[in-house]
Amino acid sequence: MEYHHIRDKTIITRKAHQCWICGETIEKGESCVSRTGVYDNCIFTFYMHALCERYADRHFDIYDWEGWEPGELSREEINKAMTPASND
């Protein structure tokens, strides 16, 4: 089984979707990243909050995507990982 990336696109949702990374709802009318690909000869599209997509691009390799279950990381964990530490 092999994954083939087709495209990423920033969209405004027409209905609610579940974020593939944090598992939280992406509300209707919210901006998000739509990722389309082919896996095991099936075309699929999933949706991610922009911050969640940036986190995945920085921290995931191809093997992290296999078996990933939405919600394994919370948005709080992602926000913390993606926010530069302050020097207070």
C-alpha cells in the first residue's frame, strides 16, 4: 500500500468537519486545510486546522500518518508545541 499526495488546499468549509490531527470540529465557514491523496487505490480527502497542519508538516514523517487517529494530540498540546517560548 502506497500513499500518493494529490494536493493541499486552503478552503472555507461549507459544512462542519473533524480535524484529522486534533479531532476537534472545524466549524462551517471556518478556514482550514483540505488534503487529498490516494491510498490503497482509494481517493480520500481529510481536513485540518491550519495550525494542526503546520504541526504535522513539521513533526510527522510518512510513517506517523499510518494508523493515526484524530484526537491523539489535543489542540492545547499543538498550540503549546507551536508557540515559541517566552523569555519572561
